Amino acid sequence: MKRKILNLLKGMMFMLLWTSSLGVHAQTFAVKGTVTDIGGEPLIGVTVRVQGATTGTITDIDGNFNLLNISPDAILEVSYVGMRVQTIAVKGRTFISIVLEEDAELLEEVVVVGYGVQKKETVVGSVSIANEEDLKKIGTVTDISQALSGQLPGIVSLTSSGEPGGILTGESSTNVFIRGQNTWNGGQPLVLVDGVERSMNNVDVNEVASISVLKDASATAVYGVKGANGVILITTKRGQAGKTTLDFNYTTMGQMVSKLPDKLDSFEAMMAKNEMIEREVVLNEPSWGAYVPYEIVQRYRRPQLAEYAVIYPNVDWADAMFKDLGFSHKATLGIRGGSKAIQFFGSLAYLHEGDMFEDYDNRKGYSPNYNFDRFNFRSNIDASLTNTTQLRLDISGFYSLKNTNFNNEGSTSRADAWMWAAAYRLAPNLFIPMHEDGRWGAYQEGGNNTVNPLAAVYNIGIRQTRTTQLNFDLSLEQDLKFITEGLKAKASLFYDNSIRSEGGIYDNANSIRPNEASTNVPFKQIYPDRYKGPDQDPSEYTVLLPVSSEEYDWIVRPWTIRQEEILDRNWAGYLPVYRRMMYQAQLNYARRFDMHNVTAMGVFKREEYARGSMFKNYREDWVFRTTYDYDSRYLFEANGAYNGSEQFGPGYRFDFFPSVALGWIISNENFFHKLDWVDNLKLRYSWGKVGDDQVSGGRWLYSSQYAYGSRARLNQASDGWSPYYFYRESVVGNPNIQWETALKKNFGLEFSMLRSLFSLNFDYYTEDRTNILMAGGSRNIPPFFGVTPPGANLGQVKSNGFEIELGFNKKFNKDVTAWASLAITHNENTVIFRDDAPLQYDYLKNAGYPIGQNRSLLRGDFYNNWDEVYASVPTETNDLYKLPGYYNLIDFNADGIIKNSEDTPPIGYSNIPQNTANLTVGFSYKRISAFVQLYGVNNVNRSVAANNYFADTDILFGHVRDYWSKDNQDATSFLPRWKTQAQNIGDYYLYDASSFRLRTAEISYTLTGMKWLNNAGISNFRIFVNGNNLFYWSRLPDDRENTYSGGSATEGAYPTMRRINLGIDLSF
């Protein structure tokens, strides 16, 4: 019995050890393999995972994979973008070859359009798209408006300033035009983020899945009264069923000033001034008092003593103001994944834009650097509540903090100029920025009170602006197939809330002008003419300007929410709080009957919008769209919007905006199949009417408005004032005020061949814009009308243009791919009616010329001698100050006298370019990828007056180096003037603003499928170096695409940047 028990125990032990060894063997099983497409090409980055486990890997550059420690009975799940997911049983095999097939449904590209999506193949509207991959090819940008410019045809984006956070907070202007400017009332497109009207510049680029630009009436008619200027649809990323992925990006950005005006140094400017004085002394003998002997001028050029550098300064103000290199940083963390029941996408992003000002110690304990910080967050969730009910919940927003100096030097435009205008409007020989003892340089000769801009930047405090915005989107979609197949209903609620508050330090230095008693800023004034020699007591040629007797103080201002819209010297703020709520109901129908594909959509939407304590704005939209295609060959689409806007009176509050479009996909015809080298050939045409309710001049222009006052004058006697209050009609209402209307037509052609090796898209369009609002002050109404006349919808503009896109994409083998694209756009507009005076010269009228047409007196040749001066046509002003070396102005109307009001014909173009071109060329070789993007514009002019000898100081710009003299009569510049009143120089400062820039360039290296990456859980590692605005060429004196502050380059603005960026992308 004992032996039987012992044998049984031995057998049980043997079985236990045998099964244990099987377990050990199962856990150490490994399988290798390759993944290819049906053509045998290896696929890189394919996900191979064990079903029901966390074990997984991705294929390397040769399509190979290796899975360790799995069961020989495991089931592998193989997935790749655009391919059908496959499940494969291992069945003990150690090597598996896998061939993935394309998923026709997934590869059927869709396009985001108004209130939905459409198959790209059957879209009949003019829509340009930038998808997620395209957005990766724009380099590192901090706002989406930069991403659009030069990326998509038909878009012009003009930026006026490089101030940190300026564009993102809306305090610097960025004007975006789709197919040119077709109205003088703004002309900015409607921007929608996930279907809601929001600013695109506070959306992190890494959150964006696609950008659709809708251009023609068939694409924009569903937006009716807001669709006339085009629509930009930004769609953020969403979750997807499958493995959860984590993406991290970090970029550090080195930034430099792009281009500033060329100014003469102290020696050049003073030598030129001496020559000017010699020439104009016949008209102004006292000018000799400003003449500087050559011996002294030399000291500004080559200081022989250390003291000379301070006494005879030669300051490069651009170098003194700006660093050689500033830094910004950007980091983004995104997560995406989900199951069949719920999918999610989330992201966190941080952006820091640094300052370009040099660091100076103001010895006050604070530093008013210009910088901007922003934190973005987003959570997009899609959930299947039932088999027929879908929930979508999006929560997003941002918090930003912008630092600037607290400016209290008068009006905003003037104050801004003092902040960074040293590069433009300060002479190099006035003073040094700061002395060794910490006092700021100053200049107040002859009553002139020139501000030291660095003293202004560092001594008037800190203004900090905080902005917090929260966006909440909720929608519920119900499949109504129990009623009829293909019918769905959707209800949505959108709510935005934004709060802007201000705080900071208000420095009690009430003025930074050196001669004002209220200043608490220490200044030092040097007088070079008093300097006699190195042994002289410095106090004899140095004056310490008085500082206010008040005790120095600065006040920490608390954070406050501001409701005022007035910006004054008493720390007022913006109108910062706004709320937007929108609710929407939508019915969608899509069904296929054999070869007939039918869709229909109906939307009701109501929106409420308020800022601060203002009355709410209301808008209401009723929208429909229906499409039909027969066998993907013959296409039809009809759209319409019945819109209501409270901007207009009862008779014009609602209107209907329809559009129709037709398409023919010729390449899908049976007779065309023999041409198998043609992938796609499609023709499309659209016609429609859209509107624009962006009226200037305030709300309720249809109603008269009244104001009251007191002390009306009864007669001219000292006591001739009425003691009573009076009421008056301050605004004369026009009950017929209505929206602008744009009648748009578009013809398009799409073509691709040889499996998309080459592609061509062409669009030709016309637009007739009518009912353009003219403000009362710009109307041609006789002055005896008595008051400012009411605005009226009188204007009319016609425009036309074309867009051409050429594409090339070639995969030479598994290692080498190359691509290129060229986009060319032309747009021109003509004013048909703008209420011109009937008896005015035709060339002075707006009609017949583009919006913003430049006009100027015209230059002839130089006056080369006094005989030519005496024989010239007289001017109505400044005729006594003509000199040889100035231009012989043209008497355009030949009436014997030159007048600014009558002899200024059209010249050149407007300040919006007619032509744009964008060329992108790139390639990838194994793990290396590189591309460049070039961008150019022409047929554009801008007037930029670079004033010489501003405020009687020695300022000369580089454009006058080749100035006229009797020995240089073929010069390119007029003879500058010192004290005598300058004659009009005609169109000299009207520049050809054509430009060419290397907008983006990048080289990157990608690692994937490597063992050490897999061990770290990293599926993709990419390192890149790219740059933005790396090279710029233009005849303009600086790099500013938009209008100049104060209308002149001498006013200045925060300079535009060029950037070099270094970053990494990680995927887990």
C-alpha cells in the first residue's frame, strides 16, 4: 500500500514538473515576421499586438517585427492606417508573413464642409484642405494664421507686428483675406472651430486635425449672411478605437529680428548734413549754426579717447534695443484612444514667447519684459450611449498671461512708437542708452525733448493681462432608422465664456521725458560742444537733469476685471468679459438607392452673444443642403440659408441666400476607362448669393439716436450761453440699412494622373458685391445737409481671379519618396460705385480702380540746375523752397499749378497683393525627411515714409546714400534737406512691396521599430530642425506685411521675427 502511495506521489510530482515546463516554454515562445502591402512593399510602423494582452510592437523600416514571451496559441491583431485590420492565429509558428489589404472605406477621403462632411470625390464646391500631415509640414508656428499664409491657395495673411502674444491676444493685427479684398468694410472671413465661431489663433496647432477653407458660394451659402468673405473651418482631433497612444512634442525656438531699416551712422549722417547746409544756405543762412567741423565729426567715427564714445556717441539703436537671439518654448502632450463604445482625445499645451529687448537694470526691482505665456487644454469625447445614440462632449480653453510695460505716454499709437521706435526715429549721435552710473541718456537741445525709448520701456511699470477662456460643446445624435433608413437627428449646445483682467505695477514716474519736473527717472545730458580736452572736469559738459522731489514710489496694482472700453492714463482696461451661447438642431439624411446617392440636411441655429454689460447680439439661421450623385458621375448640390440679424431694421432683418452647383466626374464614365493613366478628371460649376453683416459705425444704424448737452451758444457775447440742457439727433437713422450681398460664380477643374504622380486643380471665379455700406461721413452729401448724413448701402465692387495648384508625389522605392506642390493665385477687384462727386476728374474717382488704390503726385526728372527750377510748374505750397536735386513734379491735369487735391492720379496697386505663389519641395530617404517652402507676392505697393532729419536730429536712412549732386545727376534719391522746408517728393516713398521669403525649411530624422525604443515603450522618435521666415527679400525698408503704425515706418512697431527651431516628437 505504501509503495502504491509513493508511486502515486512520484507520478503527481512528474506531472507538476512537466506542466510547469510547458508554462515556462509557452512564456518564452517568440515569433518573427514581415508585413507588406499587396504589391510586396514593406510597411513601416504597422502595429502588431497580442489580442487580449498588452504585448505589442511595430514594424521597422523593412517591415519586420519581433514579439517575445508570447503563447504559441496567441492571436495577433495587425493594424495600419488605411488598411484592413487582420487577426492571425500564431499556431506555434515562429515566422509569419502578413499581407495587408487596403480598406476602401477608410481610404475614401472626406472633406469637412459646412455642418458636416462630404466625400472628396463628390465635392462640387471650391474647398482647400490642410490635413494633419500637411500641418506637420509648416514648421513650428505659434498661431494658425501663420500656418494658413502660403499653405493654401487663395489666402493672404498680413501681420503687422512680432510682439509676443500680440496676435494671439488680438492686440496686434493679422488680416486674413480669402480671394482678395472685396469690400472696404473689413472683409475678414468667418472662422469656426468645431462648428462654433471662435478665434483661430488661440487654438494650439497640434490639436488640429484639418483646416478647410470654403471659397465659393456653394461651399459658403449655408452660412448665409456671414459667408461673403469666405469661411475657415478648423476641426480638432478626436479619439479612435484601438490602442491608446501618447504623443509628446517639445520645441525650443530661437528668434531674431527679420529686417529693420538701414540707417546712416553718426559720421555719415553728419557729413551729409554738412553738405545739405552748404547747399541750402542760400535759402536759410541760419543753417550755418548747425554746421559741425570735420575734426569734430571725425570723433564720432573714430573715438581716440575713451571719453569720446560717451561724448560723441555713435549708437546703433537697433543693436542697443534688441538682442541677437531671443528664445521661446513650446510643449504639447496629447493622448488618443478608446474602444468601440467610447473614444477620447485629450491634449495639454504650453507656449512661452520670449522678449527681444536687451536687458537693462532700471534699479527699481522689476523688469518690464515683453513676454507671453499660454496654457491650452482640450478634451474631446465620443460615446455610444446605445446602438443608435451617440454623445459628443468637448471641453476646451486656455489661460494666458501677457506682460508688457505700463505705458502712459499719451495716445496708444504714439506711445507704442516710443516703445520700440529707436530703430527708426532716433539719431545715432544723440546719447548713449545708459551711462555707467545707471543714469539714462537724454537729449533736450533747443527745446527738443526726445524720449530715450529704453528709459520708457524700463521705467513706467508693468502691465499684465490675464485671459481665461472656457469652451463647452455638447451634442447628442440619434439614429432614426426606425422611421426611415439613413435619417439622423442631432441636437447641440455650445457655450463660451471669457474673462480678461489686468494688473501689474504702475510706476510713479509719471513722465519719462527728461525736462518734465514730474519725472522720477534719472537722466544725464552730455554737451559735446563744451568738451575741451581729456583733463577737463566732466561736470562742465555734463548736466544731471532734475528728478522729481516727490519720494520715488511704484504701486502694485491688484488684478481687476475691467468693464470700460476706454484706455486712458488712469489704468483703465479693455472690455474683457464675453459670453456666447448657441443651440442648434439638425436633421441629416443619407441613403443610396442602387446608383443614386441622396443626402439632405436641415439646421436651425440661434446664437446669443454679449460683451461686458452691452445688450446681447442675436442671430438666427435656418439652413438646408441637398446633394445628389448618380453613380459618382453626375453631381448636383443645392444650399440655402435663411438668416436673421439684429443689425438691421424689421424690413431687412431676414433674407434668403441660395446656391446651386453641378459636377461631372468624366473619369468615371465608361468611355473614359481606356485611359487608365488618368486617375481623376472632374468639372464643377457653382452659382450663389451670400451676405455679410459686418457693418461699420456701430449697432442699430437703422434707428436715429439722440444725445443731450448744455451751454449752447445763443450769441457771441461773453454771457451768450444758454443755461438749459438741449437734445439733438446725434445719428440720423436709415431704416433701409441691410447686409452686403455677394453674387459668386466659380468654375473648377480637378485632374490627377498616374496614381496621383501629377495633379492639377484650377478655379476661375467672379464676384459682384453690392449693397456695400458707406459710412455717412464718406458720402458725397452737400455740407448744407447740416449733420453727418446716415450710412447707406450704395457701394458696388466686382472682382475676379483664378487659382492653380500643381502637385507631384512619387515613391521611387521603399526608401525614397519625393513631393512638390506649386500654388499660384491671382485676384483683382474694381470699384463700380462709391458715391464719387459727379464733376470730379475720372482719375480721382474711386470707381474704376481697386479698393485701396494708391494715389500720389508723380515725379519727373531731377532739377539739375537753377534754370530748370525757375522754369518749373509752380506748386500751391512750398514753391519758394525748390532747389536743384529735387524732383520736377508733373502737372497731371495741365492747369498750370500742381495741387495735391487734383494732380494725384492712380499709381501702382493697392496694399493687398494681387498675385501670390507658394512652392513646397520635399523628399524622404529612409529615416531622413526634408522640405522647403517658398512664398512670394507681387502687384502690391505700400507707402512708407522714412523721414530724414526727424525733429531736427541727424537721422538719415540708407535710401538716400545715393543722393543727387551736380556730379551725380543719375542718383536714385533726392537731395535731403536740413532746415528749409522740404518740397513734396511725389511717389518716392511708394514702394513696390513685392516680396520673396523662405517661409519654412525643415530637416528631420525618425527612429522607429528599434529594440531600445520598444523597450522604452516608444513607438516613434523624431528629432527635427526647422525655421520660419528664414530669408526675406523686398524693396521695403523692413519686414512688415501689414500697414505701419501711424502710417509711417518712422513710427515703428515691434519687429517681425525669423525663427530657428529645434524639437522632438515622441509617440508611446
